[in-house]
Amino acid sequence: MSIKVSVIIPVYNPGKYIEPCIDSLLRQTLPAEEFEVLFVNDGSTDDTAEKLDALAKEHPHFRAIHIPNSGWPGKPRNIGVGEARGEYVQFVDQDDYLASDALRRLYDMGHRNVSDIVIGKVASNFRGVPHGVFRLDREKCTIHDAPLYDSLTPHKMFRTEFLRENNIAYPEGKRRLEDQLYMMEAYFPAKVVSILGSYTCYYYSKRDDGNNAGSARIVPSGYYGNLREVLDVVVANTEPGDFRDLLLRRFYRVEMLGRLSEPSVLRYDEAYLDEMVEAVKPLEKDFMTEGVHNGLGALTRVRSTLLRRDDRQGLVRFAKFMKSIKGTARLEDVDWQSDGKLAVTVSARLVHGDDAEPLKLLRRDDRVFLHPDFTEGILEDGELVDVTDELDDFKAEMSLRNRETAVEWSCAARYTSTVEDLGDGVCEVVLRGTGQVAPQGVKGRGPVSRGFWDVWVPVRGLGVVRKARLGADRAPHVDADCRPALLGSPSRAVIPYFTDPHGNLTLDVARRAKLLATYLADRPVQRMPGSGAELRLDVFTRGATAPYKTELVLTSADGRTHVLPGEVRPFSGRGHIVLPERAGGVPAGDWKLSARLDGEKNDALELCEVTVQGNGKLTISSDLKVVDLELVRAALAKRRKAAIRRRLRAVGGPVVRRLPAPARKKISGLARKLVG
């Protein structure tokens, strides 16, 4: 059988940190005979060689290649590509790991599109991730119509012949920015790039010894000499104009101005700051045109201006101000929707300083400027920064991030921005909107995994992005509306709660640590009207929620207990417990009823008092509040219509599908009139 994927892993003295990588490769769903793993040992001085040889002996699809130490990953990767037998190659670093279905999904996407490059969604608990690249799946794109330039790490899948035909290879030996050079040399000739954004494929893991690749302090002259090579590739493959400016601006903003920004620049001594600026300025002069500069956001443009003026202490002073800028978000409302999403309404803004003062703007005639208080002593007297054309670029988003794995999912959200007056010509931009938090997933992505999922609100404006946690500042009614939910099939608990002590909104999915009984203890329990014994809990459900298994516990005044089977079923947006008609074997008398919603080992939720009659019939205490009758009638009517629709589809569907289109349309319209 032909090899679909060759996984290439440069290895040097990895110690224990390679174990998650190896384990993830052994757990791949792609059959072992369809992929190979090439460990290229770069002259390790520990027992790595022996371990890799033993691994290769145990697993026929693993190979160990040993080379003299080259000192950097470039040569091992090139040797791996040369040795690869797979249709595609996937680069992996020794201290990272793959999701179990990563190779299969990436290969399938690449194979069906004949992709030159396939980019899988990544997660990291220590380095930045370009989440914008992974907002959606893209079957086919190029550097001209997708923000590929924001993803310049090499941990991707490449068509092997594409690399060989275009002579794309790593520079060898110790150097910086080899990944950026490799990726830019690959992106330009790539005719098809695919992006798998609906499945997290690759995990960057922070080492507890702090020795992740790229963590060492840079030598500015070498670093920016290597960056020049990357910029030369951009210029060689583009014409002067907006597209070239867009690409160059990315490197100006990140690798150049980014290293003259907070927090890094605030830690430089004067000599190192001088060394950095002296290395950056020739690149700014040679590559960064007025078009590049003018396309920066206002606050980044100030930094560019200071660099152009060689104002080194101005860069430090401005970084101190920029460090104080934060995003804030107030939680205005939460509401579970009928589709199982949690609608989260917020207002967000950029602020600065310890007291979270508004990031002020200043109106003058028909123009709007950054308030001069922020650039006093930094720019020249009277020099204003015009932001009029950037007001529409203020944006807010919403995301759900797993606290333990660092997987992050964007939430559908819509915001409006308004410029609000603060008096005396001073104003600020406020963003208001609602995001849809979807623990059960959305089209193309399944339910989120078990764990703690924090809600974040990134706030963008004037060239900066600041991520804000949500919930510490919230409207008074929110706590009551932030009820637990039972979702899915099989059903699982989703418990929104506010962290202690910070008060931030988090979802505990599938009882990672929080208990349903705890979060329902102070919420009302009601009884349904009529003679049946049915309780309504203040836990959200939807019609598609499967019954949630539980145990009902009857406890007498003297401590005797009897356990009955039970379940929580969906009814009109809440969870209902229908008590058994008879409690067989339970002595007549008054009992306390509770439900074990979190398993036998955890405390049960107290529900109400019940009476067991001589024939075993259960009667709920009349002291319990009765559910509103109109709600019950509406829910039952809806249930009856749904049942009728199901019957019509089952009985009439096969007949209707054989009719001509006009007749089908007419009958469908009639059915809608009858049952809604």
C-alpha cells in the first residue's frame, strides 16, 4: 500500500518532552500502514539514539535516521523530505503533539483538493495563535485571497512533490526566522492551500524547563539580517502596491515594531535598545514605504513615527502607555436559546491605566483624533494623530477557550460601534453586541470536549487587540439567568458559573468539577398541574436533549432511604422529572425526595416533600408552587403539532415525494397551515 503521509520530526536531546509526541503518533486513526514517521536524530548526546532505534524496531512504520549534529532543525527537516515516501509530509516538533485524527483529516482534505499545503488548526498554551486563519474551513485558497501570512510556522502538511519541484528547502545551520523564510517561499508558488479550521490538529506545549524552540534572546544583527532574506522573497514575488504593502506591513508590525514594543522594550538596557534600533532601521528604510506606514493602525503608526525619527526613549515612553491599554467587557445579559446556544450580550471598550479610564478621542470640526494627552511628550507639540478613517475598524469578537488544552473556538457574534461623547469634544468608541456560545458545536464542528471553557472578548481598535475576560462586571439580573443546562444525546451537563475570586464567566462542560446539584440548590422546583407527579427543575433543556439518567432518593425522618430510578426529560425549555406512579416496597408516610444528578458519591439535590400512600402512590406536597398553566398549555399544543408533523411525514412523505413539484409545493403549504 502506498504511503499517504510522512511525518518528519527533528530530534535533539528531547528527554521526557518527546513522549506526548510519540504517544500521539501511536494513537493516529490513519492506519499504520498508510503513514510513516521519520525521526531525524541531529546528533543527540543522550540516549535518544538508542530509544529511537528501539521504537523503530517495535513499530515498523517508524524510522530513525541519525546524522551528525547540525545545531538547528533545518538540515534534519531537509533530510526528512529527501527520505520521505509519502504523498504528503507533515512537520512536527519533538515537544509538540498531534490530535488523534489529525493525519487522516489533513490528508483527506489535501488529497481531494490536490492541495500543495494543508494547514490544520493549532492550539498553544504559551505562544500566540493566528485564530483568524482558522475561523472556517477553506478547501481552496492562496496567499492572495486568505491571510496565510499570519501563519508562518512550518507545522503543516505539504505535498511532497510540490516541495521537490519548487526546490523549497530549509536554510541549514544555526540562524533565525528560517520558518518564515520557508513558508513565504512555499506560499507564493502554492496553487492550492487548504485550511482545516474545524478540528484542532496540532498542539504546541510549553516545557516546564523553559527551553522551547525560539525562547532564547535574539542577537539583533543576525535576526534582522535573516529577516531581510524574508523581505527579499516578498519583494521578488510581488509588484509595488497594496498587496506588497500588506505583506511587508505584517513583518513590520510583528518582527520589527513588535520587538520595540511592550513588554519587551521595557526590559531592554540602553545598550541593547540601541543595538535593536540600529538593526531595525535599515530594514525600515529599505522596505517600509509610506504605503506600509500609513496602513498601520493609529497606535502602531505612532510607534513607526518614533522609529523613523530615531526617538529611542520615545519608544520606551510610548510602550509604558501602551502597556496600560486593556480591553474591558461588561456582561449585560445571558439567555439560553432554543437551539442550545447561550446568547451572551456585552458592551466592550478599550481603556487605559489602573482606573480603566476610557481610551479618549478628540473631535475637532469633522475629524477625530487620538487624544493629545496620550502623545504629550512623545510626539511634537501640537502634532495630532488622525483616527477618523479608523472608527469603523473598531471590532469586538467572542471566543470560547479551554483552560487546560488551550483549544479556542470563535463564537458567532455581531456588534455595533458607537462614538459616545464624554463632554468638551472628548469621546470614546463603545461596542455592543451578542455572541452565540455553542457548547454543542456548530455546522462543521462537533460539541466541545469535557472541561473548563472560558469566555473571552477580544477588543480591536487603532491597531491593537486586547482580550478581556467577561463577567466580573455584570448586570444584576445575570446571575439568575445564568442557569445550568442539559444538552445533547447522550445528554451532558453544561454549567455556566463565575470564577472565584475574579468573577469571570466559564462553562463547565460534562461536570469537569462543578456539580449540577450545587448550581440548582437555590433555584426553584415547581410541580406540574394535574394529578400526575411531575417536577419542573430550573435547568435548561431543548427538545433534542436526551433523557438524563438519575436516581431518586426517598429519605424518612429517621434516616431510612429508598432509591428509585429516574430521569430528567426536556419539556418547554426546562428539565422535568416524572415520578413513578408507585413506589413499590416503600412504607406509607411522609418522605423527603432528592435526586442524584451527579452520581452516587456526590450530594443529591433536595427537591420536595412527598407522601407515599398505602398503595405506594406518590403525592407531591401541595406547598410546592405550581407551574403556570398557560405555559403548560402552550407547550402541550406545540408538542401535539410536532407529533402531527411527524405522523404526516411518516405516512404522507413517500407519497408526496412522487408527485410533481407544483403539487408538492401546494400540499406542503396546506400542511403548514394545518399544523404550523
